Amino acid sequence: MVNHTSSQSHHPAAVSRRKKPKSLQDLVALVRVWLRKLWQFLWSPPKCWMFARPLLLFEALLCIFIIHRISYTEIDWEAYMSEVEGYLNGTTDYSRLEGGTGPLVYPAGFVYVYSLLYKITDKGKDIRLAQYIFAALYVGTLALIFRLYARTVRIPPYVLILMCLLSYRIHSIFVLRLFNDCIAMFLLYAAVNLFIDNWWMVGCLLFSAAVSVKMNILLFAPGLLFLLCQQGLITTFCGLAVCGLLQLFLAVPFLRTNPWAYIERSFDLRRQFFYKWTVNWRFLEEELFLDRTFHVALLAAHLALLALLAWKLWRPMRRDVTRKDPVGVSAKMLILFSSNFVGVVCSRSLHYQFYVWYFHTLHFLLWSLPITHSATPARILLLGLIEMAWNTYPSTVLSSLALLGSHLTILLYIFQIPRPTTVRFKAG
């Protein structure tokens, strides 16, 4: 009778069941088993949410480290405080609300949010407390993003690690700059979480609240309108009514005083951007960058790309968006995130804080692209080029060309994305 004991003694499965390795060979085998399990775990989309929890703890600790070890940089916080101070002192005429960087140019929601921060932080003087508030906001935003990614059951956990590692600029925007973009995006991702669960009215309420903090959220609006239309006429009408009524309700004090000033200041689409701050069009001459013809061409390109998106990508998914399963979740996220991405690509100018507008959506879009050769390295390369461009200060011809090239590459592949029912994640 053959004794199998010795032949199985060094088998990895046998070693993994032991409490303690008895030799170096056993230890090596045990390490290999656990590394293999870790590798499988990192590439398994169903494990995404399990991995998200320790990452959130890590990010919370990292934010605390950043707050205490890296100097705060004043850019707009004092201007925000000056703008809302006028409102708190009784001024509701938007033409008279100004800060150190110029007139107030954000909707009413911004005024209320930063008025609250003004009171909490001792008239804006307690910067450290404000940083902790924005650190909590950052971790909360990540939790919302991680939930979205986990619900798709198509994004492997290692992508969340990349999201955290390639986020130098994002950490800075949140905890070292305190921009209102952060609050707007937090509300937006909260709304998207409600949309994927078919809570349309509450989601529209939060979406409108996000718009009231900063107008860039309107880049998601074409995608949201498409989603609402697939839910039926009543849902569409009610959703639009919720969005509009909240804007009206928040603006009442300012509309009573000087309605034209409020509309012109808070929803001014003609605003001119400074060439020195542009991240995406640095390779152009300043004269062309400021030319109205160039702005009209970008708007025309934006509208044309949205129409093409609606026909090529969104229309085939019109039945999927009524579902709450991973297929429906993926379809809704593709529509919303692609709508926003096209708007970012066609923006007249992107300033450094605008990176937060789409950073957390890039990973989902990239890992949804039908890249067939060296898929993972290609996706990471695109992420790296975009991160490099956003971390180059001041921007250069090379950095802006790299950003535009990466954007156009992603855009080209977006139009080739199949329906989520046919998408399967492939490592490679």
C-alpha cells in the first residue's frame, strides 16, 4: 500500500491548513498560497466592497497626515468667506456680493453652504477645522464612489487602489484648497447612488442641490434627462419640476432683491477664463484661446458629441436603465459619466480644481472600454498621462497635448462600448 503522506506534506493546500510552517520550504509554499489568493482577490469584482472598507480607513488616516504635515494653501477660501459675509450681514443683491477674487459667481446653494462653514469655523479663521470637515467630505465622497463601483460587479478591487494612489491632486483640492467643487461633487455622487436604486425624485433633489453649489454639475444633465425619459413621462416631468423648484426656492431672497443680477452672476455662461490657468488648451496661442469663434466651435462639438452619444451608446441601453441589478447600474453610470466626460473634453478651459469634476469617473469609463490588447497597461497608461498633465504646474504645451490626446483616445473608445449585458471584465 502506497503511503501518500510524504507526497502531500508539501502541497500548498496542505501547508495552508497548518497553523505553523515547520520548515523554510513550508513557509515559502504558504506565502505563495496567500499571494495567489490575494492576487485572485484583487482581480475579483465581487470582492470590491470588501476591499473598499480598509481603503476608506487608510484614506481617513492619510487625510489627517496631510492636514498636519503639508501646509495649507490659500486660494479661494478667504474670497468665499468674504462673499458670504456680505450675505450674512444682510445683503441679498448679487451685484454687491464680492470677495478677494472678484464678484460672487456661484448659485444660491453655495451661499448657504459656505455661510454655514463661515459660522462653524469662526468666520473662516479656523482653517484646521475646515480642513477636517473637507477631509470627512473626501472620505464620504470615496464611500459613495466605492458603493457605485461595487454595485456594478465589474470593476476589480485593484482599481480602487489605483484611484487612491493616483489622487495627489484630488487630496490637495479637498483638504488643502477647500474648493466648492468638492461639495458639489459629493452631492452629485449621492444623487447617482439614489438613481441606481431608482429613487428618482430624491436623486433629482440632490442633483439640483449640487447644481446650486456649482454649475459644472449641469454637464451630467443630458445623461440624467435621457435616464428620466426612459422612466416615463410622469417621472420625467416630476424630476424636472423637482430640479427647477429647488433652484427657485433657494434663489428667492436674491430674486426678490435683484433678479437680473442673480441670474447673470450665478448662471453666466459667457464668463471669460484666464489663459494662465488653463490646463487643457495651453498649446494654443492666447489670442485663439480667448476667441469667441473657438468657444462657439467647442459648444458645437459638445452638442454634436452628445447627439452621437445618445444615438450610439445610450439608445441601445434604454431598456437596461429601468433595472436595479448590476446591468442597470452599469448602464446608468455609463450614461451619466459619459455625458459629463464629453462636457469636460469640450470645456473652454479646465483649471486645476476642475480635475475633481471627473477624476472618480475615469476609472469606471476606462475599465468599461473595449480595449483588446494589453488592456490593463493601456488603461493605467492613460490614467498616468492624465494625472501627469493635471500635476504639471504651470501647464505646458506638452502636458496639455498629453491631456487632450488621452481625452480623445478615451472618447474614441467610449463610442465602441457595448451594452453592459455583453461586457465582461478581462484582465490583461
